[in-house]
Amino acid sequence: PTRRSSDLKLEEGFDLNSKIVLITLILTLIIGGVFASSGINIISPLDNYDTNNTNFDFNISFSTVDMNYVCFSLDSNCQSSSIAITQNPQTINYSNSELSFSQGSNNVFVCEHDGNTETNGDWTCDDIAINYDNVAPTIDISGLTDGNYYDSNSISVTITVTDATTNVDTATYNLNSGSNQPVSSGTPVTLDFNEGSNTLTVDVNDTLENTASTTITFTIDTITPILTSIANDYSGSGVYTTSETPTFTLSLTESNPNKVYLACADSNYTEITYSSNTISTFDITTGGDCNTNDGIKTIYAKVEDEVGKMAGPITTTVNYD
């Protein structure tokens, strides 16, 4: 048959470029239809969300109306019970109890199910990073130790506060329940203390309001002990004791006595832990530089306080028979 000139022009006009455009349009429609059939978007919380809660809300939107269920996961495989979708967007309250977040960053997937039941169809997921932190910050105090004694009113102290997951928000210290002062973490600061008992309290919280607090109590003792005398009932003329451990009584001025040292010469002292000004445990026949001989024995005494300052020696005599 004879072709019309108009037919030839139409065939010649449908060139390679026109075919590419047509194919691209068809693929676009196909792909767009496939992806439009399923899709999920986490509206809130936002990516890199910080929390110390195990229960919070997810606001989720879906691209089509045929989504039936969602679940939560840490690896895009459903690890929680499926939750039915009733509206779009939908707010779902989620508890961490099913996934058990670890401290730090957790990649949390929210997945939708477009099948007719909970167990068929394909899952499509969106994910965000959730930074979970329910651990209190840590406090380290160097330069002071709870229960210790110090012989200076001014001491260099370093307070270090850290948080392993999020960040420290505020940190303060106070002395003897005074006004709060800001902590410069890791920076030494010289603090002035009262003579006697002192307390140092440090409080810190992180950006998620996890809190920590510590209080130490310590004693400042800059005063040297004063040992005035050591007495016993057997130092006078004609008075004797047959006891190897006669009682000695100290006249002592000291707030924090620690050790008493007794001997029969100014050397080789016997150390006795201080409990009171009355001492009945020193053996005048076997103690420091003592012997079993009868007669007048000279007893030397010294006292040491908790920070190592010493009083004495002073002496007394005892008649032993």
C-alpha cells in the first residue's frame, strides 16, 4: 500500500530521544507507585534525641493509608510487639522495656507493616539515634580524704566531675553548708578551712537531670599538743608498787591525740594507741629500755596527735619492788 506523507513524518519524528523520554516517564510512574505503596517517617523525637526516660512518645506519619502495624527495633528486625495503626499521623507511647537500651547511642528503628495481619507483608523502617543516659555523673575529690586530719588551714583541692554519656550541666561545692560555689572541673583551687571539723559537699547534675552528690568530713589540726605531766601513785618516798603495769595519768591538752609513747629511757619507746589519759598497759619491766630490777624507775612519756605533731618527752618516777 502507498504510505501517506503524514505517516512518514510521524514515524520519522518518533526518534531515539523521544523513546528515552517515554521510557523514563513510564519508569518514574512505576517506581513512584511502588514507593508510594509503603513509607514511614518519624516526626518526633528528632534524631540524636537525649533521654533518661524509658517511656516516651513517638509521633509517626505514613505515606499511605494501608499501613496496619508498627514495631520497634534496634536492628530493623522487629523486637517489640506490633502496634496497630489507627490514624495518620499517630502518636505511640513506647516503653524501653522491650528493647533494653544500652547507655549511650542507640539506633532505634520504627517499622511499618502493610500486610493484612501482624505476620505477613514487608516491613519498611525509619530510624533515629537515641542517646540514653540514666546514670548519674561521677565526682572525684583529690587533696582531701573523708575522715582524715590535716595540719594546714589552706589546702589545694581538685574536684573533677564527669558524665560518661551526655554532658555535665551544673556542678557546685560548698564548705560547712555555706554558699554554693561553681566547680571548675579538674582545676586545682586552694580552699581555706576552719580549725577543727569541716565538711565539703559537691553537687552535680547532667543535661538530663541525673544528679550526684558527695560530702566528706575531715579535721584541721594545726595546734601542737601540750603534755604537762605524767603521774602515778608510786613515786613518793616510801611508796612502792609490785605491779608490772601500774597506772599512769597524763595531763594533756590536745583535741586529737593519737599515740602515747612510754619508755624507761629516751629511746626505744613502746607505742600505745591513745584511748584516754589513763594508761594501765605499759610494763615497767619489759617495756622500752626497761628491766626487771627493783628500785626507782624513770618513765619517759610522749604524745603524738593525728597529724604527727609531738609533745614531750616528760618524765616521772615509779618505785618498783
